[in-house]
Amino acid sequence: MAGWQDTLPLWAAAWAAVRGRTSAPEGSGVVTAPAGEYAPREYIFAWPGSDADRAAEILRQRPGAVLTLVTVEQWDSSSYAAAHDLAPVGHAVLLTVPTEELNAAPDMPENAELAQAPLELYDVVQISVFDHPVASGRIRVEDGLAVIGSLQTDSPESGKGFEPAVLAALADEAYVHGADTIYTVLDPHDVEPFTASGWTVAAHIVSLGASG
């Protein structure tokens, strides 16, 4: 199984897709933007790396653009940001799990229904109870790997019961399309339940924007 560094252009493009963003290759990484409209771009690169440094210079000429750096260790970005006249604007965590570890039949109450639908940028899985949506998630498959995102439940109580079912359904979708590795990107506060259920922290993600 290739590491996140080797597959960054693939999973970064898939991560962009589940966030509703289009993407294109940019050196060793990708550049993303909201689909269907002009908006500031996001440049995603591994750190350390020369492409990241070049992108940091580009941000000065493109107001609102974001440089997103992916690094193995939890990293204090303040010195790097200061050296490039940038400021931290976000922190997330990249997690991974083998598809086979999640690929189990969704366990749902009898009155729950699961639906799947392919959309332009991603596929969506949704669970409904009496026609009322209670949980959903998105997935994008790219050449042997998948990224899931936008996991949503209508309440903390339903989340405990239906989020595992959504994850299982998304993993089944990944398996059917030949992806043996699944990635997701989470807020640091949401990581612990995932690592407790078998996910592994692969990298930390720091986003920087123009200071001032």
C-alpha cells in the first residue's frame, strides 16, 4: 500500500471532490477551487517541498488563496508562516484505514432505508427513517483509493447509531470500485473516535493564507 506522500495527487483531488471542489494537477500536488464559480484557489502540497515554497510566493499575488501543507508530524507552522508573510487559517488531520477493515454490512434498524446516488463530483450515501434523512456521507474513488467526507447526522443521538452504518456503506462502495485504502480528513477534535475504531493518523494538514 503506497503511502500518502506517493498518492497525494490522487487523494487530494478526491478530498477536493467530496468538498464540492474541482481540482487540477499542480507540480507535485493539486490546486482546487469551488465547482462552477470563480473563487480563490487552494494549493495542496506535501511539506517539506519546493513546490510548497513556490506556492507560498504565489499567494501574495492572489488574495484569498490558501496554501494547504500536509506533513507527517504535528507541526508548529508559525515560523514558516512568518517567513512567507502568511498566517495559519486551519488545521486538520488525515486518517487512513484499509477498506477491508470497514467493509461490513451496515447494521440498521428495520425501519431505516439506505440509498446511494452518483453525483458529478462524488457519490452520496444517505440513510432515512420514515423518509426523513438522518445520516449521510460522500465518497470519491481515485485509482485504488477512496476519500470519504461530509459525514452528517441530524442529531448526536442518531450519529451514534447511524454513522457506523454510513461508514460501512461508503466502505462497500470503495470496495466495489477497487479501492483498497480509504482516507478521510477531520477536525482534530473529531479524530479520537475514529482512531479508537481502527483508523490511523497518516498526516497533519495546515492551511495558510496571506497575513493581514
